[in-house]
Amino acid sequence: LSTDDVSIKDKTKYFNLLLEYLPNMTDKQLLHCLYCFGTIRLSKNLIIDSNQLVDRICNIASTSNHIDLHKLVNGLSRMGFRYSTLPKAISQRYIYLSNDYIHLENKDAREISTYLYSLGQLECDNSSLPANVTVKLLENFLSLTWTQGLSNALHGTAKLGVRWKDISNDLKRNIDSAIVNNIPNLKTYELCSLLHSLAVIKCDWNELTRDCITSISEIVVNKSSSMSHREIANVFWSLGQISVSINSDKTRAMTSSLVDRLTIVLPQMAMFDVESVFVGLGLMQISFDLLPEVSRQQLVTKVGSLVDTMNIFCLYNVLWGLARMNSSIIDLGSELSTQLLDKTLSIFHTFLISQFGDVLWSLGTLGFHSSSHMFSSSDRSRILAVLSRVMPSLPVRSAVHSLWGLGRMGFNWTDMQSRCSSLEGGREATPLTLTVIQYLKQRVSSMREYEYTVLLYALGELSTPWQSLGNVTEKINHRVTRLSSFLTPRSTSNGLHGLAKCGARWRDLPSPTRDAWIIAMTGNETHFGVRAMNAFELSQTLHAIGKLQVQWSDLPKTLQSLITSSYATEWKRMTPFGRSVSLFGLSIIGCPRQSLPSNGLIDQIVSDLIDDKHDDFLDREVRYKSSIAAIDKLEINLSQDSREKLRRMFPDNSY
């Protein structure tokens, strides 16, 4: 029977029977009873309240063999006992066993795995254990001959606080090899426990060998059809936590089989299971569009049935998971979208300070726009007022993500300057712009590379006038001089994009700030700077430096060379919009025409102009203007064919 099958009343009745029979019970009978009470999760308080029973248990612990002691501790841990709440006679005897297992005086691998598992269940404090005992126990277990116990050993190791980055490469290889050799023999629940342990220990999927990845993928495919709803939720969560990447046939087959099983068991899932599934799907970034239609419908239906009862944690994870899956309000349908938005707004003020940023980012990514009919003026005011009140206490990451989320939702700096209140007719909050400026004065100087560039990007998306930030701009300018060597290609691109959209100008930036951005674009290694940018990052960067009005002569020759060589490589991979705005940027900064690629770039841009399939109307208009302006600025002589195409496209010479 599961825990839920036995009522508290029945548990109490059977416990009273135990106390009645206790004087005539043998130690073996009492041990069996305690183990079974642990299985049905009897409350530890009932045990603690009986001095007679506690004395008897301590006596058993002092005289029993290793196996019986493991059984006793396992039962007690399932009742809720932890190392700190166990009677000292038991905890001290149990810790003392580690000497036998460390020095291999006891060479039973199954006992070592059980011991590790029980220590983990007790949440034993590392300070109470001999130094490095957990790793030594795991090493000894792996060195012995065994056929089962791997999932228990790793589970205990993870629960005791050992992490993948902390263990030696030799031990990592031994764990990898043990998984390959023994995973075919695992039962379904052992497989789920193994994956969960790898997740808790923070194993990195990409550090596992190909053989190990193949073994895990194949057994998940084989076992998925027999997994329960709880096991499916556990596996999704675990695979997400170990950063499984869907980049091979094996992993694609694994996720496909899990999604098929998910579709079947989803109706049985409780709120916690659904939350775990969305965390896993989000972390693996499995695209919502690529799921089978029946699976998408089941997910939408299940979320809709739960949304009214969701707590902040479930709602947070569902929104975040859907956003990471590149889902949208179109995919979700108007009914569920409205439900999710109404629920979010009704409990918005109760989210944890670490959650605000991701909640707003998720809403923006899903396509909730503040100007749509789904938002009333009081809804917009409520979001701004709540944020204004919590902003001073937000962690930096949550704060910059909140601003980013507002930008994605269509808010702008002017909206943030307006009066706002969380309740209609309620007390007005300080305009959000004031609290943001005050927050940035205190926190910009401690921002890390990612946080700093997300801030710049967010300010750009909010159309923040650069001058309206006052002396905060000095802190922003100074911070990049400390971070320039650490900026990734994406961070460099996003940071420059944000500056340009705020209306900053290159000539107005202090000389050390300009030098810092040049260092970031140049990069001192192959995976930094312009040379490491993908097509999107490069097009965004070139457009940004054009809008900043950088001059080609301001850039060192090394950076000029990197820009032209990278552009020659990447322009074919760019979208039509990217090709257009990047060429516009190069034309503005004065890049010499002879430095541009001569292998069909202009003909391709003209062809892009004629093909209207790629963008929405606004992007298309920007692309038209950027392309024509760049061609004009660079004084490029179009081919006769290209000229005829443009004449047919714009018969009124409007461009």
C-alpha cells in the first residue's frame, strides 16, 4: 500500500497495538514492524512520545548486526527522522559503521550502497562524518563486484552534498563505466532513481561518454512504456537538470518515447508532476511545435484543468517551461491564455523575489502584450506598482529580467513614469522609473557580465532615453571597463544593441568605455569577440555600431579585419532582415565598399527585397529602408537586372 492508502486513524490504531504487544515482541518482530511503519510513513512524533519504545529501539541498535541496523535506520528515516533528531545511541553507532566500509573490513557492496542510501535519507551533516567519507565509500563500492545497488549508492552520495564538479576524473570515469555495464539490469524504479541522482549530483550530460549516453537513451526507450505518471515526471525533471541536448538520433528517440508515454499518463498527474514535466521540457528546450498534436492538446487541457488551483511555484514553472519551449499564446489558445494571465495577475504580488524576473520574461516570450485587449489599464498599473514596491529587494538577476520582461511585453520607459497602484483606487506607488534608477545607482557596480548586458538590452527594449538615466550612465559606462574581457559574443552583441536603442552615441561615451567595447568586440581568444559571433549576433552588432554612429577610423585595424572577414563568412547564414540591417550598419560607420564581400551579397539583398515571405510588415519596412539606404550610402552600382526588379517593385519611386 502507498502512504495515501492508509489513514492517519489506522496508522495510530496499529501503532497503539504495537505498544500493547511490545513487552512480548522479539527484536526481530519489532524491527519488521518499524520497517513497515516507515513504508507507510508513520509520524516520528508517535515514536518520540513513547519512552519505552525509544529505549527498546536504542537497545536493538546497540546489539544488532549491520543488516538489521540498516533496516532499522531505513525505517526510521522514512518516518521523518533525520540525523539530528535520531537518538544519539543510534546515530553514533551508525556513523561508526563507516570505518568498516572505508577500510573494506566489510566487503559487501550491497551493504555499502545501502549505507550510503541511508546516510543520504538521514540528511547527515558532513561535519558529523569523517573527512571525504562519502567519496571514499562510493569508490569502495565501485571497486567491488556487485550486480545491484548503483542507484542507491549514487542517490546517497548526491543527498550527502557531493557534486559532480567536486569528484576526481578517475571517479567520474568509474561511475560512467558502472552505468554502461549495469544499466541494462536496472528495474524501472531503479532507472528513475539513477537519473534523479545524476540530476541532484549535478552531472553534466556532455561530460558522459558516448557509450554511457547511448546506454541511458536505449534503456529509457525500452522502459518508458511501463513507467508510471510519477516516474515519467521524475525522468523529465532529471534529464532536464543534467542538460540533455536533443542533438542525436539516440536522444531524439529517447525524448520521443517519453513524450508518447507522457501523453498516456498525463491525465493521472497531480500538480507537482505537471510542474516537474514542464521544468524538464523547458530545460531541454523541446520545442512545443515539434510535439505530436495529441501531446500538445493534452498538455493544454491538463494545464487548463489545474490553473485555478496552482500555487506560485507551479504557475512559475509552467509559465517558464512553456516560454522555454518557444510556445505562444496562439499555441495555447485564447481560453488557456486568458486563464494563465488572470491567475498570474491575481497572485502577482505573492511571487518570491527570485521569481518576478522569470515570470515577466515568460509572459513577454509567450506573446502577452500590454497593449492587447487581454490587459486592462488596471492590470498594467498593477504590474508596475507591484514591481515598484519590490524592486529595492530584488536580486540583480531577477531585477534585470523583470525589466527585460516588461520590454518584451510592450511596456516602455514612458509607461513606467506614470502613476500606478496595485488596486484600483488604492494607494499610489512611486513611479517605477524612479525606483529603477535608485536601484541601478546601488547595484550596477556589482553586476556580472550576463546581468550587465541583459540590463543594457532591457533598457533598449524599453526605449529608455539614454539621457534620462542621469548619473547612472556614468556607472554603466564604468562597469564595462571591468567586464570587457569576460563578455561572451552574445553578451557583447546584446549590450551594444541596448546602448544603440537607448540613443547613446559613440562619440559621447568616455574613452575608457569605448576602449572596453573595442576589447569586447576584438576578443583575445577564438571563442570571444566578433570572430566567434554567429550570424544573428554579428548582424545585431553591426547594426548597433551603425546606430551608435561609430566611425570606421575609430576601430583598430585588427578589429576592422575581424569584422570584414567574419561578415564574409556569415552573411549567407543571416536572415534577410539580418543581411539588410548589417549592411546598413556597415554603410553608416563608413566601411570601405571594397572591403565588402563581392560574392553576390548585393544581388542577394535585392532578391530579399522582392521576397516578402520572411518578416512581418514592420520588419519588412525596416529591411526595405535599410537595404536601399545602405546601397545608396555605399554608392553601389546595381546590375541592370537588379535595377529592373526594383523599378517593378517601386513604380512610384517611393524609395
